[in-house]
Amino acid sequence: VLFVLFIHMSPKASRYPPGGMTPILPLPALLSNRQTYNQLDGFRTSTRMQQNRAFVKALRLQKELRKHTGCVNTVSWSDDGSLLVSGSDDCFINIWKWEDNLKLAHHIHSGHRGNIFCAKFVPCTDNNLIVSCALDGNVRLTDVRRQLVHCIVSYPQRVHKVAF
């Protein structure tokens, strides 16, 4: 089970938490700025979110995403925030559509023979390519539209992370 947490804010809610000057950003701003530096305070948005008590208290369970049959080890948003990819011990990659209330869009067998530790959308591919790595030591490239998977590199030991 993959749990998704989001902020629920009324339109009239203050953008500033009580006793603090760090603004609470609406969800689209959080998604678009989640990995960028904020020019005003120099902190990463993700760091600001973790250190903001009002943000943490505003988190609520939005939806349970049920499709994986093993532990979910990785989740990652697409660059535009429209899709969420998840990878699991069941060796499947799932893609969830934000616009469709996080409806399952694709359920793809990754070709991995062990737990998927990391799965990410490849930038500048219109959310069509995903790179994943796993316990089996393989790094695989998945073409979402064609549902094709290629092993692009194999290591003798597990691979935990991919980065762009």
C-alpha cells in the first residue's frame, strides 16, 4: 500500500504559519519548487517543508494507492508534477495520474529480479522514459508508451540510487 499525503488548505487560510515567517505554499507551488532553491531564504523547499510545523500538522491522508504486492521502496514525481512513479519489492513499476485522482495509469513489470530501490522519470522525455535500479544490480530503462524494458547496465552488487 502506498500512502499519499497532501496539504488541505482553505482558500482563506493564512499563507504564514503562526509564529513563523516561512510561507506555507499551496500544493502546485510545492510540486514545482520541491527540488529548487528558494531565492528569498536560500533553503531547499524540501528542507523548509520538513522544518515547518504548520506544514507537517496540515498533512492528511489523501488516498491509499493499492496495486503493489510488496513493500514500496521508491516514489518520485515527474518534472511537471502530473505523474507519480512507484517501485516495489514485487518488481513492478506503477505510474499514477495526478489529474485522475491518482488513478493507476500503468502497471509495468520492470524485468528486475529483485526489489526495486529507485525509479525516476528521465527528464526531457515527456514522461515516457523511466530509469530504475534494484537488488539484482541492474539499471533498467523503461519505455512507458511501448511497455518495453531494456537493461542498460549490470553490476555484480545491488544498485540503490539513480540521479539526473
